[in-house]
Amino acid sequence: MPDSHNAPHPSEHDRASAFGTQLVAVHDELRDHLARLLAAFDAHESGDELTASLRTHCLAFCTVLTRHHASEDDVAFPALASQVPALAPVLDELAHDHGLIAHLVGGIEHRVATAATEDEPDARARLRSEVDGLASVLESHLHWEERRIVEALDALDTGVSVAAMFGWEPRD
């Protein structure tokens, strides 16, 4: 049995080169979370009512997505911009996208709150429509972000954790 105390420790470069890979892993987890949310809509009976579990699942996804984008805007993008200034326009566009996505998330959160406090007709169908819209915008955004910055993230030299960079503890 190998002695874990003698196992090689990754160098700072090895850890830094994982940021691009970790970003894709975080995005894949967001995609999985969103797919589970959409499946939850499909699993419930059709009708106007929003179940408590569906509302909770919706709000949880919104919270995770918001935390991820806040970490990118506050930590990852400034670190990347400082080391790769040529990416500043791309990072500005991505941050702008985050604002647009936040607007969509805010609408979803409002619809969930409204449906929870009022007997709104077709609440479930309207919420599903808004979540479908968010899913389309988000997939386009995630794909574009990955294409534009993964290589630069792989070269990033910083001591920041993946959780701080992307607002997420990746699964092992």
C-alpha cells in the first residue's frame, strides 16, 4: 500500500493548469443540475400547481448559478484579466451575459415567489417556459465561455482555489 505522506504533491503549475478543466467540470455540473430541474417538471403531474419540491429545486438551481457567476465576476475574471489583458473584452462580454442571465434568474425567482403566495393560473407552465428560456441562453453562454477562456485558464498562475474561482466544490 503506498504511503500517502510520500505521494507527490502537485506543483502550483499543475494546480493552475487544472482551472480550465475544472471550469468545464463545473459547467457540466450546472448542466446536470438544470437537466434534473427540467426532469422534475416532467415528472410531476400536469396542471397549474407548483409543488413545494419543484419550487425548492428551482430556487436551489438559481442560487447555485448566481453563486457561480458571482465567483467568476469577482475572482476568476479579474485574475484572468490581470494575466491575459487581451481577454478583457471577452471577459467584459461574459460579465455582461451574467447580468442578462441574472435578470432571467430574477424573473424565475419572482415567478416562484408569486406562485407560492398566490393562486396564479398556469404557474407551472409559465415557470417551465421561463426555465426553458434560461436553459437555452445558459447553454449558449457556457459553451461560448468554454471556447473562449479554457486555454487561458489552463495557463493561469494563481493560488486561488477552484471553489473561490468558480463558486463550486467539484465532485471527486
